[in-house]
Amino acid sequence: MNVSAGSIESSDIKIVIEEGHAAMQCMNMVPELTDRQVYEYVVPILKQYGLADLSPQIWFNGANEWVIRSRCEALAYSLNLVNQREGVTG
């Protein structure tokens, strides 16, 4: 299962969830923000959508909260469709 949402160019954040990826990775591309600030900004939103435990890879380039939520919603929807297609129950 590999799903992604967003892009660095158009939405300032890209989130990828790949089967077998071992840990969450957050790449901060905004020099004015520390990695910790980005983590504290993005991770609570990922948790609200049940995505934080799936070891997402995140490329952050200044997305606002609305954009992050929109991408998380798209990922959650995509994961639900993939799981239904593969017969996974939760």
C-alpha cells in the first residue's frame, strides 16, 4: 500500500505513506522554522486523522493548517479505499 497527497510545488506539503516504512520522517524545507516547530505543528493534525502511526514521510514547505488538514483528509479517504479494495478490516 502506497498512497500520497499533496506536492511541494502546489500545496506546500507532501505526505507519503508507504508500506514497510519504519518511522515517521519530516523534512522541513522552511529555514525560518526549526524542525521541532514543524513537527509540533504537523503531527497533532496527523494524529487527528489516524495517520501518525502509519510512519508517514512529510515534506513541509510552509503549508497552512487548512492545507495540511485537506491533505490528511485525502490520505485518510485514499487509505480507506485501499483497505476496502484489499479486504482489510479495522
